[in-house]
Amino acid sequence: MGPTHALSGVAVWMGGAAGLQSCGYPLPAPELAVGAAVCAGAALLPDIDHPSSTVARTFGPVSTALSHLVDRVSTKVYNGTRTARETPRNSGHRTLTHTAVFAAGLGGLVSVACGLGGKPAAVTVLFVLLGLAIRGLLGTWARRRGWAATTLVTAAASAAAIGWLPGDRGYPVLGLAVAVGSFTHCLGDMITKQGCPLAWPLVHRGKRWWEFAPSAGLRIRAGGDFEKVVLVPLLALVAGSSTAFAVPETHALILSSWTSLTS
């Protein structure tokens, strides 16, 4: 579900940042925070192919219209590239935007756009994906307040970030965050009942849109008890502990405390 996808994006980004910190390559505070927000939003983005999804309703008529467009394009790509063993479809959900090619391609496109457009492009990317993150992480609030309130809060947060972001540096971290978040979404969908066509356009077992998933006994039901009782708390724990290790000040404090305890 949306909140779990968004939380998984934060957990993966902060986990990676904590790993870099431990190796002596800490991320600067702006890249740490902005990257987490963008990765959380990107972890919801693949569902833009479903006009009834949380993502499609984030920015009201604009995001809904975009979702219908992505759905139509994805449907055409699916039907145009499917093999003889795959049946035609009239919906593009869990097709094009749920592939590794999409995640890598979109991340590369964002990197190019930010490299050419500088800070204005970076703030635009932040605005869109921060809105998705807010819709995912604060789903109840967003539903009650509506898309207009979500858009206003997102705009205010993005405007505040303008002065915090460094000068025109190309912002490669944004492209990376988008790719990681989108791919994380696909991994999350892989463990559900349906699976995910990660390997498109490669053919696997005679199918170009083969839905990869673990064995039936290891799959979970979206919105089920396992997701709510086990997966969400686990992701929250990973995100929180990784953040503590990723921030240089708290990382140093943790190491100092550990050294004191073991000496």
C-alpha cells in the first residue's frame, strides 16, 4: 500500500546513506534530507499508471490526467511488445512503469534535466516527489484535507528548500534517488500476490512481461495483517536506526558510546 511504499523508500535511502557514512563517505545534510524525500515519493511513482491510485489523486486533475496518459501509453507498450503467449490487455497497470528499465531511465532523465536546468529543475523534481511522499506518508491527513491542501503544503516546503539547496551542481543525487525509489517500489510489488515484470523487455519462459515473484508461500496480501503488523514496523525501525547512523553527529555519538561501553 502507499504508506508502506513511501516508508520503504525512506528506509532504503537512509540505509544506503548509513552504509556510506560507515565507509567514510557521509552525504551532506541537504542531500541526505532531500534524497530521502525524493526517494520516498519515487517509491510511489510507478503507480501513476493506475488512474485510481493514491499517486493519481495527489495533485488533483493534473496528476489524474497524467495518470490516464501513462495508463494509455503503458497499455500500448504492453500490447505492442507482448509475446504470443501473453494475452492482450486494456489496462497498463503494473506494466511499463514497474520495470527496471523505467526506474533506470527515469533516474537518468532526472539527472540530465537537473544537470541542464540547475536549481529550478531540482526544485521542480522535489516539488512533485515531495507531494507524492506527503500523500503516502500522511495519507489520512491528505485524504481529509484534499489535493489542494497537499499541493499548498508541498509548494511551501519546496520553496523553503530553495535556499537550503546548494548552487547549480547538477544534483546527481536526485536522479539516483528517483531510480532507487522506483526500483524499491517494484521490489515491494514483487512480494505481493501478483508480482512485477522487472526484466522487460527481456523474454523469460516465453513471456516478455513475466511477473517475477517469490514462491506462493512467501507472498503477502497488499494491505493485509503481515504488512500492517510486521512490514511497516520493520521498515520504520530500519529507517529510524539508519537515519541515526547516517547523520554524522549522531553517528559519532553512537560510536563514542559504543567505544565507552566496550572499553
